[in-house]
Amino acid sequence: MQLERLIAALAPTDVVGGDAPEIRELAYDAREVPRDALFFCIPGAKADGHDFAASAVEQGAVALVVERPLDLPVPQLVVPSVRAAMPLAAVEFFGDPTAELPVAAVTGTNGKTTTAYLLASILAVAGEKPGLLTNVERRVGGALREVGLNTPESTDLQRLFREMLDAGNRACVMEATSMASSKGRLEGTRFAVLVFTNLTQDHLDFHETMEEYFESKRRLFAQAARAVINVGDEYGARLAAELPDAITFRPEDGLGEVRLKLQGHFNVENALAAAAAARALGVDDESIRKGLEDLERVPGRFERVDEGQPFTVLVDYAHTPGALETVLRSARELGRGRVICVFGAGGDRDRAKRPLMGRVVSELADVALVTSDNPRSEDPAAIAFEVAGELDLDIELDRRRAIERAFESARENDVVLIAGKGHEQGQEIAGRRLPFDDREVARDALRALRAPV
């Protein structure tokens, strides 16, 4: 693509440098710059892309998008915001793929991944060959891709949409996160339908207030042809009042004759959201029913771990007060015994939710073990003490040992919920990512319990 087309799309305040070259790729990471790329110099919280522009040019970048001109011998498009310019360039470069590819997106605090999986299952039954973008899995055509950011940067996202079209996908189901909204990654993406699940406290380290968090969700609906909203949630009710043409649902609506394989009452709500979104896309009721019934599991979402033990073990991604309340209430319905919960809070994230998480578990579980959950740069003990507060909660910082202790104390008909990490396969500790999968650790511990002494 000739640079002039991108100049027209971006409308820069100035263009400096040499002749306009042909652009064959878009790049923003100076560690990976293809030849003949247009490089975006993004100012970030920890690093400024302008400082890496020279390296990008050495690797093969033939033009730059900048917020200030640099002393480099390539054309430079000067714009007020490089980050805001990225999606505009990406949509132009990749041929506006979501004009052809219907995108069904799910936004909210909890339930995004499961709702996306349910909707993808429905669309698969309907013959739409959906692509999938979640924090658990990416599918392009019939192939799995490595998962990176929950919602990719705008250039990567538009590239994925184009690759889906080229691979034969006739729709895409994705999660739309508040951070992606705030950082402009979703600008230029057309949503055939956008689902709002709920809003509970999370990410206040980034958004600062619940109103700011809500606004990051609300603004996405300006890009949606159809809206599906859970009006059983207070923020959903507010949103629906602003969108009179929205399709609404609430958990009390029920699923009729559908027999979900996914356990937990909260999955009825996720299924209602997926069904409503599918109807908005014109899918028939029989495909909706079969699609909902076909899905057997979502990795790390209320996922059973069964090694023949006499109690139930569940692994779930719940890491907010609201999500913990939901899964603990559902766990209570599964067994006649006690509910034992292993949980923690992540480091370098919203600290205000930590005591709220501790209070929810203290109230709804019979036995609670506070442990380490991605402490990142923080002291795991300090995080655990903030979670426990003045509550009488047991602390076991070794997550593996906490899981083992939960199983050692479990009796017949108890339910053990291991919360927080779900599908994740690592622990982020002091700048390192160490292998750790709650499901595999649980299997090892359960097998050890059954091994002969």
C-alpha cells in the first residue's frame, strides 16, 4: 500500500522527511519490525516508542507515525496521538475487514469468556464457522493461535480479522475489554452485536472509579449495530435506558427446554446472553438450542477436576468480589457438605477489592485458605494480609500447599473451589512467570491422596 493512502486516512498535522514509500506492514514493537513497515512510536507509561524509532528504522521501517518529528531519514507522519492513529491506519491497511466479517463481542466484568464460547458454539452449529478471540483461546479458521493480550492492539486485531476472512470464517466472536476500549484498540471495529453481561468492582487500579469503568464499556455501544444487555444488572439497566432499541434479558427469563451441560446457575445468565446475541444475528432457535447444549466445558470456568475423589473439585477464574460471590453460591448448590475455598488476590492491581474478596469468601465458604495469586512485584504476604484483614481466615502462601491442604481437609460431599487463576498456566512472581496450572496441580494432589502409603 502506498503511504499516500495512509496519509489520507490519518490526516496528520504534518508530514516530514523523504519520498513516500510503499508500506507492506504495520508495527509498534521495536523488537519485531518487518521490512517496509510503517512504525508507530507509541508513548507509554514505562517507555516511549519515539526512543526506539532509530532501531526500528535500522530493522527496516520505511516510515514513522510520531507525535514529534525525529532526526531520522524516513518520512514521518506527525499526529496529535499515535495511539489514536493506529486503528485508523489498521482499518485502511487491512481493508476494513469488519465491514465484511460480522463481529459479535461481549463486554462486562464477569461472564465474557463463557458467553463468547457459548455464542461461538451456536454460530458453529449455524454453519458460520466463527473465529474466536478470548483470553483463553484464539481460533482463526480451523487453527489455534497463541493467546496474547485479551484484546489485541488495534493493528494486530485488524490483521486477525483479515486473516479470519481469508481462512474462511464467516463471523467472529470476541471479548471486548474495558482496557482495550480505553486504549483505543477497538476503534474502527464494527460490532454486528455487542453484549453487556454485568459490571462489578475490578480494574480500579486502571480506571480509578466505577463510573470511569462503566464509561469504558458504554462508549463501545456507539460502534454496535445491535445491543444485548443484561438488565438484571444495575449498570445494564442504566445502559438499556440509553439504548431503547437494545435486546434485554435477565436471569429470571429462563432457557425453556435447553439442557445446559455447563454447571452453575450463573451459566444460565451467560446462555441467555449468547442466545439473545445469536437471535440478533438472525440465527434460528434450533441452532441456538443445539449450540448451547453442545458446549461441554470452558477451560478454567467452573471446571471440574475429577480423579475419583469423594468430593467435588472446581477450578474457576473468579478474581473479583462479585465473581467469587457468584461461583461460591453455585458451588453451594452442588454438594451436601461444606464449601472449601482456596483463593488470593493479584499484585499490582486494584487493592480496594482485596478486603471485599476476603469478606465474600468468609461469608459464603465454610473453610477459606488465602494464598498467593500472581503477586507480581508485591510481597505475597502483604497481599494476603490485606485480603484477610480482621477476618479469621487461614493463610497459606504456597499455592500448591494450599490446594493440598484443602484436599486433605475435604470430606465426602464437600465442594472445593480453587479460585482466581482458572485457565492460566503460570504464576507471575517478581518479574518471572513460573509454570503453574491449578488444574494440573489439583490432579497431582488428588492422585497423591489416593496413592498407597
